[in-house]
Amino acid sequence: MLQELEFQVLEIYRLLDATVAAFAERTGLRCPQGCGQCCVSEKVEATVLECLPLAFSLFRTSEAELVLQRLEQNGNDRQCVLYRPDLTRAGFWGCSQYATRTVICRLFGFAGNPDRDGIPRLALCRIMKEAGAEQAAIVVGDPLAPMPLFVEAGLRITALHPGLGTQRLPINVALRQALMKVGMVLELQAGS
């Protein structure tokens, strides 16, 4: 069951990445090289479901125990334990698990939310605003490269499994819970 959910979440991530890439190409939006400021935010949240691909990947690469130890030591910190500033220069924006990052990490700076009138408004980060990116992102209603919306991505995730995909938690809490669930499933599979 959890492995099937992992594949379904990864498919959503693939679609989100394609939508973000098309939107970035059409608007000219770019994160400044080596920035990583969003990674140090203490406001990053995710659901346990969003963290399943990450948890499975960490078990496959034998990194789960190390990450669990880091979570035990630093789990009360609100900054993601996967952030590594030395990776920003390598083009991974500071994420040691870039390929399996969560929805907010995929969309931040390249997605929006509907305003009171239902009109999508781009939610740029402070760094992109200061760099003048607002001018480059005026193409809002473009059918060739529609703006990704946080609410739509969240609904896609939630629809897969409301129990695991609804509650938004601090990133370290969500990751720890996902690691515990995946670890338990893998342990049961190994025992049978």
C-alpha cells in the first residue's frame, strides 16, 4: 500500500516539475544560483504522504538511520535536516535529497494561490521579488504554461490518501513520521 502511494506521489511530482519548468521557461523566472534561502525557512511544512518517496529513497540508499539520528538530535529545529548549504553551489539548492523533495520545495517561487476573487496570484519569494522577478512573471493566464497552484497540488496529494495527505506538519516531523511508517512496512516485509 505505501509503496503504491510512493509511486502515485512521484507521478504527481513528475507532473508538477513539468508544469513548473514550462511556467519558468515562459515567464523567465529563475531562482538565483546558489540561493537556498527557502531551505533555511522555519515555516516549511509537508504532509507525511509527501515525504513517502523521500523516506523510501532514504531506506534504499541506506541513509534512513543517519537521517533518523539527525532528526533525533535536531528534530525540534524547524529548519529541514536535509538542508546542506555546501550543495547550493552544485545546483541542488541545498537539498541533499533534491529528487524526492516535497511539494512546497518544488513549487515555492513558481506557484500561486487564488485571491479573494479567484484570480491566481504568484507567490514569489523575497529574494525573487528583490531581483525584480515580478516583472518577468506577468504572464498569469497563459494556457500554454499555466501557473502552478499550491491548492491544486495539495488537493492532488490529499486525494491519494486523505489520512496521510491532509495534515501539514513541520517538515522534520512529517519526515520522521514517514520514515517510521516506511521502516515498519519494510521490517514487516523482511520478516515474511
